[in-house]
Amino acid sequence: MKMRSVVGQLFGWIFLAAGIAGLFLPFLQGILFILIGLMILSCQYQWAHKILVKVKKRFPKIAEQSDGFLQKMRKRFPAFNREPGHDK
């Protein structure tokens, strides 16, 4: 794995863990951190991509905002251009 891929995975897992903790702690925005973590991990894991697709279908407003975020990230970081499930 390349260093950027490892760092991306690390940030994705950190955001996901913070989101889960945020569901129980009053000072963290759990759902927001979970969505950010899923967006990051969806570039490398098929399961995260599937969950994100389900969330986008259920909440179209969030889908618009997340698509804008992902477009910006794809311009800045080439790792976001990969298809989900290609973690090698």
C-alpha cells in the first residue's frame, strides 16, 4: 500500500470511530463524523460505498452535499478517484 492510502484509511477509521463515540457523547456530532468516515472509506471499501449509497437514497439533501464534497476531494487527492473495493 502507498503511504497516502494508509493515511486515508487511518483518517477514515478515525472519523468513523469518532462518529460512533459521538452517538453517545453530547459534545461530538456523531452522524457527521460517521458520514465523513464513510466518504473517505468508500473509495477503498465496497461495504462503505454500499452504506453511503443507501444513505444517499434515503436522504437526497445529504447526497447533494456529499457529492460536492467528494468532487472537491477528487480534485485535490487522486486517491479519491479510485473505484470502491480496490484496496490494493
